[in-house]
Amino acid sequence: MFRRKFSSALAAAFFAVATLTSVTAYAETVEVKLVAKEVDLPIDNKGTMARMWTFDGQVPGPLVRVRQGDTVEFTLTNPADNKNSHSMDFHAARADVLDEFGSIKPGETKTFTFTADYPGVFFYHCGSDPMIQHIARGMFGAIIVDPADENALPKADREYLLVQSEIYENPEDLGAMMANDWKHVVFNGQAFKYDPVHDPSASKYLEAAPGERVRVYFVNAGPNEFSSFHPIAGIWDKVYPSGNPLNEMTGLQSFTVGPGDAAMFDLISPKEGANALVTHSMRSALSGAIAVIMFSEDVADDAGKGDNIILR
Ligand SMILES: [Cu+2]
């Protein structure tokens, strides 16, 4: 995960002021460097491998996290041994689709900057042609823009990122992608990755304690399927479309997140036990898009914190 860091001389000057008015956040410049990697990755808990196109060799790519008002200085490298052009489209950016978001060939590097003006959770993805295939093969991730006002949201006790996407049996088969003929719909790159109930070979699941506010940053990479995101045996306490605090909604059973969209979902369990986070589109859920969250008083302190926001 990329963390904010001091990088301007102004930051030092502001530091004394900031200690006196600790709720006032100030803008920083954040360097983010990602590398397009064409690699083999497992698409299920049994270790079935597929040729994926990725940012930094991971599906989803690294979580980028900045604060509202920050300037993001982004660099994409496409190594010479790749076979395809790649690009970056940050949904948190306002830019020129032909310039900043344009493709670079193997062996090329490009840098562009943008300011993170809107708080929330946003999709990022490769937009190179054919975009449907670059997304279906795993070239996506999330950027969280924390609000400039640190009190704009109720404080989350734990945070998790789930990115929904489709996996097509033959990643070369553009026709199957255009026909929406996927094999699995998954969270974070693998079928039933966090669901030991439906797949005994799953070893991971989300964790929290009763009474804690669990914030799920949910991104739907698609490329085609909508998600009706629902916590089985729970109710979303709050839902924030695009993760903007001004979009607060209360007491929802499910909320639809379309392809290329994202939202923030807060969940509080009054008791120990399990919920299952699913897209309530059953064909999608039963092909792999289910994540179990266990509520227990014995939860590990570091669950859903720091680098554990994405369970790799
Ligand atoms: Cu790409």
C-alpha cells in the first residue's frame, strides 16, 4: 500500500501549525509507481493457473491511498518483455483520456499527475484496447481518497477491500468476454477465496468483533456483471456510493454497484457469528463471489488494519 508521505518543503512549515490544529489535514504530493506485469496467477483455491495482466503482479493491484487534496504523481512502467500495450485510468482523476490515460508500449514509461479532489473509493484499471480483455485479465485495483475532514465519517474499527470481477475460461477468448460467458465471478481474484463454507480449500476469511464498525471498500471491476452487494444475515448500517461522506445512506439490505463503480459499506454485527458478503445475483455468487466475515471476541488485533485491508 502506498502511504502518504511528506514531500514538500511546505509540509515542514505547516507541521507546527498542524500539531496545534490536528483535525486540519493539508495536501501532500504522493508518488505512486506501478509496473504492468503479465504473469501466471491462481484463479481458485486449488491453484488453477491463468495468464493474467496485472499491476505489480497482483489481482487486484496495490491499494493506493491518499487524502483529499493530495497531488498524485503517478508513473506507469511497461517492461520491454511484456507483449502488450498497457495504460492507467484512475477514476479518482480528472484528466485527458487521450493523453494521461493513453497506452504505452512495452519498454516505455509515462508519468502524469492529478489532484485527488473528491473523497471516496474509486476504481482504477488499464484502459488499453481491447479494454474488456485488459480488465477481465486482472488489470485493476482501487484508490481510496480519505476525506480532508478527518471527522467526515464515523470511525471504522476495521477496513477491508473487496474487488469483484469475472474470470473467463480462456483469457484469449475475446468473443466469450463480449458474450459475457464467464466461468467465475470472484472477489479479489480467486473463486471462493474467503469462503471455507463452499470451498474447504479456502483458508482465509474476513474477521471483526461484535459491535465494531467494519468498513468494506467495494469495487466492481466487471468487466460486465453488476453486483447486488448484500451481507447475508446482516444489514448495511451505512452505504456511501463512491465512498463520498455526502452520499450517506442508512439501513440497506443490498446496494447495486455497476461495472466500473465502487461504494463504501459499513457493517456492525450485534453478536458473534458469521455473515456472508455476496452479490445477491445467485449465478455470480455460486460461481465464486462469496466472502465470509466472522465476528468473534477473539479477533486478531491486526485483522482489517494496515496491509491487512486486502487479504492476499
Ligand atoms: Cu493492460
